[in-house]
Amino acid sequence: MGPYKERNMKLYIKQKPLSLKEKLSVINSKEEVRYSVEGEALSFGRRLHIFDAANKETATIKQKFLSMQPRFFVYQSGKPVMEVVQKFTLIKHKYAIYGSDWTVSGDLGEHDYSITCSYGKVAIVKRTEFDGGDCLEMDLSNTVNEAMLVRAVATVLAIDCVVTKKRIKRNKAAKSEE
């Protein structure tokens, strides 16, 4: 894959309403779909497929089933390229990313964090409102090529799977106490 030239690149992850299996759109600031994401309805652990605008699969995210800590493997061209693992902590979300020199820091529970590597920031992630809906904004201005862009999107999706699941559990526990 050639050099990635687009600067000031921001992508937004929006959830499509009323789908039987999970479907997400990753759009740019011009509201053009850059990637579509589809989850498998029947699988052990979460499994997401990322497709480009030409509907070609560019990555797959697979959760390791029956793991003590949430673990997600990112595959490109059928080969594992990285692993996103939530580390056990009592207070904050903390992640390790194996297969790269990427680190994650910030408030992951509030979707206000960054992913960095040896050359700088890979992605800056925050929750925002875009096109009338709640979504995640990813500033990917320093991303060097398309393969890294897809890996950044896959990493944000893997983290969001864990954060969203914890938020749902917390909300259910709060409602049962009322």
C-alpha cells in the first residue's frame, strides 16, 4: 500500500440504527463512507469485519473467547498484525497493544484518549456530536499509510467494544439499585 497523503484526516464512527447484527459506518468530514463495519450475529466472542468503500475486506477483529482479560486480535490479509488487550486495573481502563510500538493513554471510559507510537500520535479519539448523532471522532492526521489507518480504526473499535460493554453493565447495576 502506497503512502497515505491526506492530512487533517478526521473520521467518525457512527452506529446505524435498527440492525439485527451490529453495523457501523466510519465516515469522513464530508460525510462520505470510508469504511463499513459489520459484526457477526452468531460467533463466540465479538467478531467485526472492516470493509473499504469498494466493499473489500481490509481487516477483521476477533475477540478471544473465554479469556480472563478482554483480548482482540486484528487481522489484515488473513494474518494477525496486532493484539489489543485490556489490562486488569480496578479504577481505569488500560490497554496493551502487542505487535506494534503503540501505546494508549487518556480517559478511555469517557472516550478521550490518544494512541501514540515512536513517530508521534497515531490517533486522537474523543466522543463528539456529528451529523445530529453521538459518535467517536478520530483525528488521524499523522497516520502514514492506509494499512496503519485501518489498524488505528480497528484498535479504536476493539477498545470501544470493551468500554461499551462495561458501560452497559454499570448502567444495569445502577438501575437495579433504584
